[in-house]
Amino acid sequence: MSEFATTGTIAAIATAVVPQQGSVGIVRLSGSQAIAIAQILFHAPGRQVWETHRILYGYIRHPQTQHLVDEALLLIMKAPRSYTREDVVEFHCHGGIMAVQEVLQLCLESGARLAQPGEFTLRAFLNGRLDLTQAESIADLVGARSPQAAQTALAGLQGKLAHPIRQLRANCLDILAQIEARIDFEEDLPPLDNKAIISEIKKIAAEITRLLATKDKGELLRTGLKVAIVGRPNVGKSSLLNAWSQSDRAIVTDLPGTTRDVVESQLVVGGIPVQVLDTAGIRETVDQVEKIGVERSRRAASAADLVLLTIDASDGWTQGDQEIYEQVQHRPLILVINKIDLVETEFIKSFKYPNNIHQIVTTTAAQNKGIDTLETVILEIVQSGKVQAADMDLAINQRQAAALTQAKISLKQVQTTIAEQLPLDFWTIDLRGAIQALGEITGEEVTESVLERIFSRFCIGK
């Protein structure tokens, strides 16, 4: 493993550094010299005992000048009862910028070095505190953008992904042991039951398929759903955004072409983070500024996961609506018929929109009506695709999906090898490949480059 990952005492600011915000800032140290550095810098008045899992009150001073840096708390966690399974101390300082920066600098001058991104969690992995799926779940938890994403990350942290992966790997190892025993002691053991071996491999492959089905859900929870509201000018796109986000993010007037740029709002729908883009009305125009906005609208619609094509109920389905539809029909689409309070129901039923528009929602955005129905239809579209996971507690990431796919391919090749009646030695080759791929997920078999790629995405203090 990397030298930086296993040697020295590391230090970093473990909380966000924001001017005039945050009441507490934490500087974290981990390593053999962590407590010694704390004893140099921290002065605890009275007869407070320096023992593990105790919080001390006192002052942080410059070791040479005795200049007072901050009034703080010190948390001591001796190995192995700590996050990294090394000695860990945390200075709980006043928040803001200056105090934590000064304390960190003193730690570095006293013998610690600045931690690499994710190095605390990497040490926890290398010291057996976490497996690789749990480490990745920590990053997902820190970056969670919805309650469902946080719950899924917590499930991974509790080992709900690692457990089935380990069981699958153990099953593969059992099969490998049976095969290798026949290779080494063929005369002393009964022949292998090929049908039983194939049946067990098929069960393992089926479970891998189930886990792979959670990939799209995982991506959705991590990155969110990008929804673009498109339509002609003045059909109520901005009103729809404001009603949905319960804010005045977009300017609403009776003048067509008011929105000149893409306005964004972040929402959570059914536990899924949703990025809603209110776009400029799409139409032909000679206004150079509006023309730029229209072009940005087209790009936003092309990049969206879902398009809300919004029309004005009082106008019906117009040629302008048809032209916009032809530009966005390649994306998943919901037709939103807005301003239904202005017309009779029979008039709406007479609209001649394309037959392949299957999802239709009616709204009166100005009165905040129809938003619940819109959210319900969006969730139905999401759940009708591959993002509907078999287990809501599981959501694999791209790296884990790649390893599972490789394991599945290897197991399929084992079945082919058995069917072609090749020697037992050939059976073991691809079976070992499946075992290695599964081990890469939990970290039982992983390269240094993979670790560096994973942990480089962490924040420094984690």
C-alpha cells in the first residue's frame, strides 16, 4: 500500500471552514504521536485525567511563546477504540476560519503532517475497521442529497452490501475447494456432481443479477434526477417551478419571454433528489439575448433525464407546441397542461396531441394545484424503469457494478467450460476470476491504484 497510508501521524480540519458560520471547528489527528502532540499544545486546568474516551476542557497555546490560540475541548480516543484503530485526538475549537487554521498549523509544526484526501478512512480500511463497501458508504453519506440517499448509505455502512458479497465469495470458494480436492486427490474422492455444481453457480449468478439491478437506483440517489420544464413563452413554466419549489425562484409576469436563462431549483421527491430547470420559452426570435436563452433551453432539455412539456390549456395544442415536442420527444416526457382553471374540461379532452404521449398531468400552477399529481407521475416513471431496486437498502455504485459484472461473466464461462467437458484445471481459472472480482468489492483483493482512486474523492478531514 502507499507509504502515506500507513506511516506518520496525520492531521486535518474535519469540519467545514466557513467565515462567520459554524459554532464549532474540529481538528483531528491520528497516529502514534497524536496524544503526544495534544499534550504539547493543550493545557487542561485542574486535575483532569488524560484517559481514553474522555473530554477535557482547557486552552490551546503555542508551545514556545505560550500565546493563547483558543479555548477548546479535547477528545481522546486510544487505539484500537477509534475510527482509524490508531490513537486519535480531536481539538474542538471555536468555529470560523482563524482558530482551526492556527490549531492545524501548530499540529503540523509539532510533528504531524497534513492528511491526504480520505486518509483517515483509508487507515480505517487498512486497519480492518471498515471494509471497502463501508468506506464508500461513508463518502455517500457525507454527500447524500436526500433522506433516502442517506438511509441507503447507512445501510451500506452497516454491512448490508458487504454481507451478501462475502457470502457469494464464500460459496465460490467452497466450489473451488471441491474442484481442487478432486485435482489433488482424485483417486480418494467420489466424482464431482456436475449438475449440483452448475446449479450452485446459477444461484450465485442470479444473486449477482439481483445486486446489479440496484445500480441505476444507486446512481439516481447519488446524482439525482434532472428535470427540464420546457414550452412556449408564457405558458406558466416559471409559475410551475415556483409552485413546485414553494419559492419565488423564477420571475412571473404576463409578458412572454420573461425568463431569459435557465433557472434551477433543488427538490426532493419521494426520497430522490431532483434538479428542476425552468427554461426560457422556446420560439423563434430576433432578440439576441432571448435567442441565447432559447438555445440554452434546448441544451438543457437534451441533457435532462425527464422533460415536462408545458402547454397553456386556453390555447390547446398549438403548432409551436408540436415543434417543441419534435425537439424533445427522444427524452422521457410528461405533458403538463397548465392553467386548466381558464377552460372547460371538455375543451381539454379535445386536444390533438401526439398519440405516443402517455403521461399527462393537469395543473393550475398559479394556485398551486396539481403538483402532488405531478410528483406521483414522476415517481411512477422512475419506478417503471430499471431504477426500481429489488432491495431498497442496497444501491451499488459504478465500481461495484463493474466488479459484479466481471464476476458474472467469469461464472458463465465456468458453466461453458463444464459443458464442454474440459479438464478440472480449466474450471478453476474462471472461478478464481469470479472470486477475485467479488473480493475487489469488499477490499479482500484490491490494488493500490484502486484504493487511491476511491479515497481521492473523499474530503481531506474524512
